Amino acid sequence: MSAAPPLSSILRHSKPVFKQSLKTVSPVLQSSLGNGFRVSTQAKAGDTCTVGVWIDAGSRWENETNNGVAHFLEHMNFKGTSKRSKRDIEYGMEKMGAHLNAYTSREQTCYYVKCFKKDVPWAVDLLSDVLLNSERSEANIEAERRTILQEKEDVESKIDEVLMDHLHAAAFEGSGLGLSILGSEENIQSINKSMIDNFVATHYTGPRMVLVGSGGVEHDQLCDLAAKHFGGLSSDLNKPNTFTRYLGGDKRESNQHLPVSHMAVAFQTPGVGHPDANKLRLLEQLLGSYSRDKGEAAYSCFSRAIVMDFYDPNVGAFRIPNPSSHNPVHSLQAFWAPYADVGLLGFYSIAEPGKSYGHDYESICGYGMREMVRITQVISDEEFERAKNQLKLQTMLQLDGTTATADHIGRQVVSHGYSQPLGAFFEELDAITKDDLVAVAHEYIYDKDPVVSAIGNLDNIPEYDVMRRLTFKVSL
């Protein structure tokens, strides 16, 4: 059997492939109406498309009293309008073979339709109708309240979502980013028509909305449709002057019945509009992920840190366990959660709790912390090139479909006013040097206050002061 070529030789020959692929990517076109409402499109060959409206209005713009209202509104907008009943909306979707969906995040709300190119005028008319003419009767509000409470129960059964809510609550206590998207059960029970109407009047204005089209769309046609359906929106910006304060800190929830412990650790970073944003994306890719079930080879920082410790480096591709050691780490995943002006870079670990097999949770956390601190001082040439190429490939794969492309454009436009062309992103990525990456990692990670959240058996999870020391005192 012939040996596989070294990873470095593969990476050296991959750049022309990306450059060739970029030639097929059409530009993103953007226009604005007189009231500040924007239209942004990226055409692709084909008869299908995604058109949607992205709104700069999520749970970040709420307060302790009305927290959950943006998500509640998303539900209400599917209950019917003055000219379409809920059944009419559903029947219209089925008749056209289309798909209507929506989501609410911490910073944005989105409503989009996947349809045929010929049905774009109908889709934009529907979107404007559900957004601007929704009937929010008391009966519908009460009916939807029960649905949202059930959804909250479902979300609270997902440990990863609860853990990230805890992480945000600790990091941004006292500001909108620290609030959950659904809100508390008490808030869901108290949200009323007046709260919803006030939220719409404040946030659903021209300058804070963008109509996005991807796939078989024509920019001029969408501009005309936007003027027809959204031209009457207020031109007031009405964006609250929020102050987001990062506190760091610690939030933990004990649950002795869980077979594994979940823990997240993160550091404050700038947001998506900052010059360091793409460097932070690259750091996330560099750190990568590890999954015990998938048996990944040591091609990321986290994989190598665990594989080389628990598995015999002389056996194959590091996938056969060393019988003399037990690996208590189920997974270790890097993440960067960016917002308009701030972000969180860190890792999420799932591991067996307690002091078992000679490894306590402090040493388990040490894998994540050791790699995060290591990249503030040294990064190898091979892992640097690997991260760059993997980020390029993943970006292109993620933007392969019309819905993912529309979402990418919409989120960028409402966050910082424009969508960065893929070619410009690749050029900026290519211009990043290894020293640049080390410097950025050092600025935001080394000897900085982390934020920590944990759920499960907490007996042997390190205290916050131990985690703080690990930001500068780890063995490299």
C-alpha cells in the first residue's frame, strides 16, 4: 500500500482550485429605497430561489420586562393577516410548492420563502403582508402563548442551548445580549398585544430591514417589489443606544443525574464589523473540534491535543485506543459567537465527570485551555495553512444553497451595512500571516478574564480562579 501524501503537499496545491471556483460566483448587488429600506441580491443560474426579509430586531433589543417579545412576534406573524387567513397562507405555500420559514436570534429576525423564480412577486407580497398586516388578536395571542411555552420546555431539554444561554447571561449580565431568545416563563405569560405592537412600531422601520434574494432572482425586479410593498415604512432609524458590558464570570447548574458534564469557556472579542473579524474566524477553524465517536485524525488543535495523549501515536491514523488509557473526553468544539460589536471565542466540552481513570476535570479543561493559550504564542506552518484552506472550503460549501447564501447576506447587511464579496474575503484571508494570528490570539485570550458555564456533575469542575490561572499558566 502506498503512503498517503503529507498534508502540507496537499495544501500547497489547493489555492488554484479556490481561485477557479470564485470565477463562477456572481457579485452581490445592493440598493436602497428613499426610506432606508435596502435590497440585496446575488443571482445564481436556475429556476428556484430564496427571498426573505432580515430585520435588525432580536432579543438584544429587549429588556427584562418584555424579553421574549421578538420571538413571540415571529409566531404571531404566521397566524394570518387582514387579507390572508392562516389557512390561506398554508394553502398558498402548498399550491406554489413553496416553503415559508422564520427564525429569531439575539440580534435579528428573519422571514424567508423558498420558491420558483416565477413566483417571486407573490412571495414578496406574502412576506410584506405577514410582516406589516399581521392580525394580532387576543385569542390568537393566547393560543400561541401555549405553543411557545411548549417550545420553551423543548429548548430547556437541550443542554447545549441552555449552556450557551448561561454563558451569555454570565458574560453580558445587565445588557440585552445576556437575555435569552424565548424569555422566561413569567415573561411569556405576561406578553400582550400592546407589547408586541410597540416592538413592531419601534423596530420594524426601513433602515433596519433588508429584502434579500438569492438564486433565480433579478435585482431590478426585487427593487421594484420592495418599493411597492415596503416603500411606506418609516424612515426613522429608531435603534436603541444599547451599552453592552462584558463581565466575564461564571454560571453553573448542578445535575448529578447526567452521565457527562457539559462546560463552555469563552473570551471577549470584537464583533463582525471589526478588522480582526476574519482573523477570529480563522482562529475558530484552527482550534477545530474533536469527537470521540467520530475518531477524527489529529488535524486540528483540539484533536491533536487529545489524540496524542490518549491514543497510541504508533498505531495507524491515531484511531485505535491505547488499552492502557481511557479517554473521558466525548467532544471538544471551538466556537466564535459574533455580534455587531462584540463576540465570544471559546470551546464547548463534554466529558465524563469526576476523578476517574486518573484524569480529573481540571486536566480535561486543560486540553481546551492549553491549546487556546498555545496559539497565543506559537502556531505551526502546517496547521496554519490547513485552517485557511478548511475555512475557505467550508465557507463555499455553506453558501452552496440559495437559502444559506441569502441568510449570509442578510445577516451581514443588518449587522454592518454590506455583504463582503467571497473574493474579497478570500483575499483578506490570504493576506493574514501566522504572526497576525498569534498576535490576535494573544490580544483576546492570553491573561484575559474568561466566562464559564457548566451543567452536570460539578464536584470536580475547576473553580473560576483556577480557570483564570489557566489563561497564562499552562504547560505548553
